[in-house]
Amino acid sequence: MALLLYGYAVLVLGAMALIILRSLMKTRRYPPGPPGIPVLGNLHKFNQEYREKYIEDISKTYGDVMFFYNPTMSVLVLSSYRAMQDLLGNRGSIYSDRPRSSIIDMMGNGNLGTEAFGPSWKLQRKLFHHHMNKGALPQYFPIVEQESRRCLRRLHRSPENWMDELRLNTVRVILGVTYDIWDFESPDDERVTAASRFITHVTSALTPGLLWMNIFPILRHIPPWVPWLGNETRLVSAWGEEDRTTMTKPFNYVKMQKNAGTAKRSFVLSLLEEDAADERTMTWLAASMYGGGAETTLGLLHAFVLAMVLHPDVQRKAQHEIERVVGSGRLPGIQDRGSLPYVENLIREVIRWWSLASFTLGHRVMEDDEYKGYFIPKETIVLPCLWCISRDEEMYPEPETFRPERFDEVGPDGQLPLDPLKFSFGMGRRICPGQDFAEMVLFSNIAVFLATTTVSKPLDAEGNQITPTTVPINPMQRNPTPFKCRVEVRPAAAFLADDNQTK
Ligand code: HEM
């Protein structure tokens, strides 16, 4: 009976909200979007498997600013760099909040990525920046370089596990820097696999319309034991509990070490020593590094290997540059970054071509606004489509082609193409605070990989080359679909054993 009443209330409230919205829409000029259906609006159309491709497609009809709505929410999708810059970059004071998500509330956890725009978020950004800004990065060079070499040593020993070895590497670096935790050697360790689930939970909770509860928040009150209808409440509670356990354990470990006087330098130890915030805030700030930093970097490292398997000419050219600049007496290190322009362009192209985050996280508009003559109501969720920008044919001719050379070529407008590092990590006040760290880890791993390893397509039983797919493993978390490759060890691998080399 109670359920019937809920259902009835949802329908009546939804219909009323839509009638009010429609009458307002007649008087105000809203941005264009695909036609909707009575009561439900058009937001369901955005809920496609590969929504970035859908957005790219319809932007040819509706332009770079598109509006979607349903009775409970409105979403503004931006498909150009200019629109992203105008709103997120130049109007950051009202475009930097996050949507209120009943799913995040229900999970009962915090983290920097979901925190509302306000004093607590500002404090966390400040603390994050203090430890992760460009100037602070050299303290991590030895750890990151040592782990890059360690990863390649293991990878050469068991090339069939190359994907898992890279996963282990990214989690070891993040857990090492954040908590000084190193006591794990296996890619199957729970601490390695949990990072990937954490980010899936957060992204799913923040994606408009992905779960019914995000469209009808009232559904969170359905008890988990109710068959079928309680599925989402059950799922979301389980996510919350798992993430809480994953993130509290390592934080408590550092606290224990500190109390015992045995803690070594780490992000969490600094927070504790500075008494930087309350314990809950510090736990989830550290979780933001763990959750935000591991799976993302991994996705791009896997995409790098995929690009090298598909483009042996690019791989060779990058290897020649390393040999020319670094010589044959040592491995490349992070300090070489400025002197390897082709490798740097290769990394830019991996970031553009793979476009790991196809959208930013949602940005909630804090006040009514107007853009290009269109009304943008307060509470609208703004979603720049990063994938669409990376596919802009004017900036990147033949965008599906992997070609690092494109970044040195002047276009018909006399300009070099837009640097993907300027949008792939977001923009404005919510820009990814781990960008400099991520670039450093990517460079270290990719440069050592190229110097010591050649990858190529594997052969089937008849001796034919097998070409891996470029379709991501899942549309929500765009890491490459697992694939096999041939791994050949290069002579410079002899230096991998030398963990004491400084460069
Ligand atoms: C390696 C590739 C990475 C990519 C492509 C990436 C991309 C992004 C994007 C697109 C956003 C959303 C920006 C927005 O909403 O406007 C973001 C936010 C965030 N990223 Fe990253 N990221 C990466 C690595 C990292 C690393 C290494 C860390 C941590 C060490 C990190 C921590 C975060 C956090 C905490 C946020 C939320 C910031 C906020 O809401 O204020 N990310 N990232």
C-alpha cells in the first residue's frame, strides 16, 4: 500500500513539475535539444550506452549547447571547448558546485569530487594542492621512477600479465604516496581491485539518469528488502559500506603507525601532523587521491600500450628520440621530460585519442544564468563532453587517427591545435587537482616502457596478427578492453635492475 502511495505521489509531483516547467519554457528561451515526450521530457534520450557519440551526433543539429530535462532535473550538455571555457572557466563562481545526489547521501561517504562548493571543499582543495602542486612533485620523483622500473622488471618476467602489472604499479604509487603502504605485491590484492570499484560507484552516482534513484530521489526511501523495487537501495547501501571499509582501513593504519612513532612520510601523516581538518574530512580527502588517481592513470597506461601495438611506427620514432637524447648508458627519468618533445606529444595524443573521461563530473549551476541568449535555470547540471572536444575535426583533422605529429602542425587558421591537457582534466575551479601528478606518473612509466620494451600484435595459431579492439571495456569507465600483446625486451632493460640510479 505504502509503495502504491509512493508511486502515485511520484507521478503526480512529476506531472505537476513538468507542467510548471513547460509553462516557464514557453516564456523563456531555453537552449535547444531533441524533442521530448509528455510527462517524461527528453532526458531519457541522453541515457544512451555511448552517450558521447550521441551528443556529438546531435550537436550537428542543435549546436554546442544542448538542454535535456525531465520532471526533476535539467541538464545542459556542452560539446565545444569555447562553451566549456565560457561557462566553467569564466563563470566559475556559479558553475563549480556539484549536483546534490541522493545516492551519494545514501552511501554516507564524502570525497572531494562530490563535495558541495563551500568552505569544506575549499579547505580540501587547498590541502590537496599543497601536496600535489607542480613545486611539490619532485619529492615523489624517486618513488615514481623506482616503481616504473619495478613494474617493467615484473612485466618482463611475466609478459602475459602486462595489464595487471600496470594496475599494480598505479595503485602502489598512489597508496605509497598517500599512506606509505607498500606491503602488497599482487595485482589481485583487495586494495588494488577496490580502487576501481570505488570510482565506478562515484561516477554512477553522479551520472544523471543512470539509476532511477537519481531521477526520483524519493525512491531512496524504499526499504532494501522490497523485492525488485528495493534493488537500487540495496545496491547503493552495499557500495557505501564497501567504500567506507576500503577507505577507513588505510587511514587508521597511518594513525596507528603515527601513535607508535613508526610512521614514515605520507600525505595522510602530514594531514595528521598538521591537524589539517576533522578526521572524517581527512579520511575522505585521502580517499579522493586513492580513488581518483589509480584507475584513471591505469586507463591511460593501458591505452598507451594499445596505441603502440596499433602504431609500431610511432613506437619506433619515440624509441629513437629516447636513444638520441638519453643515450645508451641509462634509462630516461622524469627530469628528461622537457627534452623529449615527441614522447610528450605521444602522451598528449594518448590523452586526446583515448579520451578517458568522456564527460567531466556534473557541475551544478548555483544561480539562474543566461548564455548565448538562452536561459539556464539554477540547479541545472552542466556536463561538458570532453570526448566531443577531442573529436573536433577542425582542431584535430581525422580525429580517430593516432598521430602525435599533429601537435606540431599549424592549421589553416595559423594556429597549433589545442593542447588536450587544457581540457581533458576539466577546467575552472573543479579542474582535476591530480593533473600534474598524473602527467608525471604517465611520463615516468611511458618513457621507461618505450626505452626497455617493444610491444606488437600477437599471432594466432595460423600465424596471423590479432588486432585488438579500440572499444572501451564499458561505456561508464572507458578503460581499454583487455587484450593480449607480444612483449619484446630491449637492451636498455639491463638498467631496470639498478634501483639506485638517480636519473
Ligand atoms: C590520469 C588521468 C586523470 C584524468 C583523465 C582525470 C580527469 C579528471 C576529470 C575530468 C575530473 C572532473 C573535473 C570537473 O568536474 O570539471 C577530475 C576530478 C578529480 N580528479 Fe582527476 N583525473 C586523472 C588523474 C587524477 C589523479 C592522479 C588524481 C589524484 C591524485 C585525481 C583526483 C581527482 C579529484 C580529487 C577530482 C575532483 C576534484 C573536485 O571535484 O574538486 N585525478 N579528474
